[in-house]
Amino acid sequence: MITYEFLQNYWWFLIALLGGLLVFLLFVQGGNALIFLAGKNEQERELIVNSTGRKWELTFTTLVTFGGAFFASFPLFYSTSFGGAYWVWILILITFVFQAVSYEFQSKAGNLLGKKSFRIFLTLNGCLAPLLIGTAVGTFFTGSQFMVDKGAVGNIASPVISRWANGWHGLEAVAEPFNVGFGVMVMCLAISLGALYMINNIDNNKLAAQLRKSLLVSFGLFLVALLFVLIKLLTMEGFAVAADGVVVMEKGKYLHNFLQMPAVLALFLVGAVLLVSGVVMTLSKKEFKRGIWLSGPGTVFAVMALFMIAGYNNTAYYPSSLDLQDSLTLANSCSSEFTLKTMAVVSLIIPFVVAYIAYFWRKMDKKSLTTEELNSSEKY
Amino acid sequence: MVESALVGWSRLQFALTAGYHWLFVPLTLGLAVIMATMESIYVVKGDEFWKKCAKFWMKLFAINFAVGIATGIILEFEFGTNWSNYSWFVGDIFGAPLAIEGILAFFMEATFFAVMFFGWGKVSKRTHLFATWMTGIGAAISAVWILVANGWMQHPVGMEFNPDTVRHEMVDFWALVTNPTFISKFFHSVFSGWMTGAIFVIGISCWYLLKNRERRFALSSIRVAAIVGIVGTFAVMFSGDSSGVHAAKYQPMKLAAAEGLMDGGERAAFSIVPGVEIPGMLSILATHDINGYVPGINNLLDGYTTPDGQVFPSAEEKIERGQTAIAAFAEYRELKDSDSAAAAEARRVLDENVDYFGYGYIDSREELVPNVGLVYWAFRVMVGLGCALLLLMVVVLWAEYKKRLPDMKWLQWAALLSIPLVYLAGQAGWIVAEVGRQPWVIEGLLPTKAAVSSVSVAAVQTTFFIFVAVFTLFLVIEMRILIKAIKQGPQVEQE
């Protein structure tokens, strides 16, 4: 039976899936963060730029679709978070905007700023975008200072529904160590995935050795950040929705969510095992290059599980630390039943989309990228 | 209290982003068709020359494509960052096409663009051609969904206001996708892209002719582009005609502003420029009937009765009914849990006046009139340039057919200089569409001042100037790169 509640949960599942895919595809950003660290000379840097450059539009599109899906399914989040945490989202967008043009511009004659500037833009996007996105997602667990009053529409002079309670408009999130830890975790994960992707996608032994070194460092830092985040997450007070709809603080809420939803816990653990296995196998076996195909899906699963404990099991996924009752839940922030149902029908096309992306990805990446190929074909 | 400066700067920022975005998108739409046609000829004929032609235009396409993507992502998120009230109030309807655009169109563009650009030699000829067409079709499908959303804003259909959730909710998806305003807007926008692509290709090709180089490439490109452009322009004209009829029906103030028509009536005259009119022509354009009634700005503000007896209320009455609707909404919210009978009565009053809900936020009748001078002249620039460019393309195609184009230096110059004009026409078109519907974000339901986010004016000013700097920098760089690439040329003449 397709109930309104089912549709809300289904759309949160799709948001979680898109979030997971987005973090996986942030390997593009992570790879770019290594342009100057792992790429020691022009040849290696060119390989890095062209390796991530053949996938950047998928990451970009996933980000846009993630935003669009949130707009369609949970518009109150779109309105409250984007309009409130103004500066965080604007900063994220600006880094992506610079990335979008940098591939195309960096090696072209007449680009005004020179190749190095555009590669620096790519590197900045590579570090800042995952860091900022991660920090913003961290607030799903710690809360933000906003208020929502739908009745404001009845006030002719001041009809704005969602308001942010401070002038920092989202930048205050960095004052909460958990959020920053979450951001650092996502950034290090993206860099690790970037290294893994390029080890598989580029055929250059010297660069591969440098990428393995970068992977070791970034994954080590990732594990430290992960440990910090997990300890905090499982012990912190969470935003629970009681049976009467009242939002209350509950000690260990996210731990309870894992325990009360064993399938989500299993998803997280399978994701974590795959993620770690991909890295460990890549670092321990020199000839092993396909770590990205373990760690990538592992990332998708683990991130999905994190979204699920943020939104499922009577949890406010975008909490207001100012007034708990203004917190956003799946039920109070979602679209109408008709819209969710219509969009659910549209979502049936997603497997088809994933299938043709996978088909052409495979076709294009059958052979690893080499300098010889770059010199004899189209390149950035 | 919503500051008027906040509304003004938020509008300016959105207009800036949309204006820049619309510099890059039309070329993507038009060039995609031209280069895909050239590649099709290559696949059919097996002549490497056409492959090189297609590859050259693809190179320019890729440079332009990236900046279109960069400005596009800002546009999408500005609905949330700067128009948060709008995002909730109509997100139930507006969000859906945006998400479908992402799922259906953007992934198609992203996947096939990579195959088109990097897939030479990696996939078969036919698969590559398929990818090239799919990139262009993806761009057009993307236009479908964003224009479903935009068409709905101009002529809201298929929804109901729900005072419990405080938003408009979709009740008929089919009504959205068959909205006549969307249909004419889609064809008008996409085919204007064909015009842009065609003029771009013709202009650059004529530059090669002026420089006496790449002659075969230039003439071949002109042939393909001129045909695409002429087909596109006729489609623009037909869809423009139906746009006018729809504006007359659903957005009469926009039409009156575009005509500078203060006092309307039957057999309304069409103003070519101030002082030069064609009697009865506006009635024909707006209603397809020389005796059709077209209201002017004063009629719309004062209220009017059409010859067939339909009565339209004055601005004051609409504002009053809007205020009644908002007051009834507030009362309903207050009483719904405590006094169901009183709440039901408030609901009845609300339902009775809900069509005028947005007017409740309007302070005076003057607010209901868009910037008449700007819309009037933008309309003339759009139509005038559109006609001139059609004439140019027809003459260019005729000259090429008669083998006289290489000798007609004046025509080559005219074609080259027409490149900025096609962009001017496109921008003017968006001014007519978007400035013409002010003060409404959603026609009649939500004015801009009730749609903004609660951020400081200083914050929006800061981001506005950041975007001005960033977009202008990108535009300058793109133009420099394009010029360098054009100067370098396709280098196919030695073949």
C-alpha cells in the first residue's frame, strides 16, 4: 500500500541515494586536490586533470539533481536551509562555478589567468567543496539556528516563513567541532577516493606510486576524523520526534536509530568494510588497482546509512537548535502526496539513467588513460 | 518588514544570473543542431571534411557549454538562497520539473557530452553520432522542464491552495505539461537558440571569407547554419504569435506594457514605434480577430467590461479581495483547532477570494504596472532584430546558392556584425518575458516582495557584486578563448 508516509520515506531514500552517489563522485574533487601534491610535473598534472575532467560533469549533475530532488520532495528544507545558511551555500556554489570553467579554460590559449591559476581553482574546489558540504551536512545532526512560521504568510508586511536567527547565515556551523569534523572527514574521504580512482584510471607507474602515498596520508586522516565523528554521533543527544509530533532531545538518539534499524546498521557496516577493503587492498598490493570499485560503493552505502539515521525512525533531519518545534521532519517539510507520487513515477527512470551512464562509463574507460592518448586525441 | 531594497537587489541578482545564463544557453541549443547535422553528413557520406567541420564547432561548443553550466547551477540554487518563501509557497509544483530536468536531461547531457568530446576512436562512428545528437536533445529536454516551471509561473495551472500546509499544491501534473504558455515559450526559446547558433556560425564563417581563408569550410558551414537558422526563425515567429495570444489571455498587463497601450478597446492599433501605428493590428495579433478587445493599462487598473459582457475588477477591488483572502487565511489558521464552525467560514471566504491572494500584498495600483518603457522597447528590439536577422539569413543563403557570397563583402560584414545583435535580441526577449510580468513571481498569486528570503540587503549586494565580477571575468575569458580558437581555425583547407 502506497501511503503518504511510505512516499516520504521513499523520497528520503532517494535523497540518501543521491547524497551517497554525490559523495562517491566527489572523487573528482578529491583528485583535483592532488593536482599539485601528487602531480610532480606537467605530464602528471595533465593526466590528473584529464582523468577527473572526463567525469566532472557527472558530479556536477548529481549535485544539481540532489538540489532539485530536495526542492521537489522536501521544499521546506530547500527554502529554510538555502535561504538561511546563505553564505555556506553561496561559498559552495562559487567553488563549483570556478571548477566548471577551469577544465575547459586551463590549457586554452587566451585564458587570461594562465594554466596554473585554473588548476589552483580546481584544487581549491577539490578541498573546499567537500569540506563545506560535509560541514553543512554535519548540521543535520547538530542543528541550526532558524525558525519556521508558516502562518507568517498571513502577515502582509512580513510574510517570510523561514528565518535565520543570526547574521552569520550558516557560517556559524564551524563553531561546532562535530560539523568541522564531519567536513574534514568528507574532504579526506574525497581525496582518498580521488587517489583510488586515478590509480585505476591512469596508466602511469610513477604517478600511481605518488597517489598511493597520498592515499595513505588522506585515508589515515579520514580514519581519525571518522573516529571522532562516530564517537560524537553515537553519544550525542539527537532530535527525536515523539508520538505526538513534539521534538525532544534524546541521548544517544543516533545510536538508537542504528540499533532500532538493523538493516541501516548493516548497510553502514557493509559500506565501511567495502570502503576500508578498497583502500587496504590498494595499499597492500602494488598490482591491485580496482580499489575504487570497492571503496566507491562502500562510500555510497555508508553515506546512505548516515542520511537514514538522520531522517528515519522519528528523527528530525534538519533540526532547529533555536526552537526544537521548528525542526524539519520528513512529515512536516515534504511535498504533497500527489507530488511525491507523481515524482515517484518519474523516479522509475533512475535505473535506466544509471544503466546508460554505467554503459558509457565502461566503454570510455576500457583502457586506462596515458600520456600517449592525451597527445593523440582531444584533451583538456 | 520586507525591505524594498532587499527585493530590488534580489531581483537584480537573479536577473544578472539569468541574463548571463541566457548568453550561453542559446548557443548550446543552436550549435548542437548544426554540429550534429554536420556529423550526420559525415557518417552518411563518409567525407572526413564534414567530420572536421563538426569537430571545429564542437570545440567552440565545449568552451561555451562550460560557462552555461557554471551560471546554471547558480540559477537553480538562487531559488532557495534568494527566494526562499517562493520555494516553500510553490515548491510543491515548481520543484518537480526542476528535479525531472536533473534526472532526465542533465545526466543525458553530462554523459553524452563526454562521449562526444572524448569518444572519437573509442566508440563507433554511429555511437558517436548518437552521442552528439543526445547532447543536443539533452539540452532541449532540459529547456522543456525549466520552461514547464517558468510557464507555470506565468500562467499557474493544475494546483490548489492548501491553507493547512500554507502552499499551493499540485493536483494535475498533466495540466502543467500541457500548459499553453509553456508550449509556446518552449518553442520560442529553443528555436531562438537555433537562430543564435545559426547567426554565430554564419558570422564566423563570413569572417573567414573576409580573411580569404577556410573557404570550403565557411561556405559549407553557412549552408547548414542558414537552413537551421531560417527554420528556427519561422518557428520563433509562430511560437511568438501564440505567445502573444496567451499573454493577452493570461497576462494582459504584460501585453499592454509591451505595447505601451494605456487605453485599449476593440480594433486596437499596433505600435511600431511611438507615433507610428497599424490600426487593428494589435487586436489581430492578440486575439486573431480585427475586432478583438485588448485592454490597456488604464483599463486593467480601473476595471473593464469586454464587449461580450465579461467584467474584470479594478486594481483596488483585486487588492481588497486579496487582503480579504489573506485575513481569512490568518483567521482560519488561528481558529482551525479551536472553533471549527468559524474556521469553516474563514475557509469559505478564503476560497472565494483565493484567486486574488497575491494582490493582498500589493500596496498601490502603481505597483501592478511593470516598467513600460523597458518592456516596450525590449519588445521592439526583439522583434525588429528577429526580422532583420531572418532577412540576413535568407539573403546569405540565396547568395551562397547563386555562388555570389564570396564576392559580397558587405554581406559578409553584415553577417559578422550580426553576432552581437542576435544576443541582444535574446536578452530583449527575456526582458519582455520577465520584466513584463512584474510585480509577479507567480502571476496573481505571489508578488516578488512576498517571495524573497530573509537575508540582509548587504549580503545580497555583496553576492551580486561577486557574481558580476565572476561572470564578467568568465565572459571575457570565454570570448578571448573563442577568438583565439576561431583565428586558429578549423585547418581543413589542406584536405
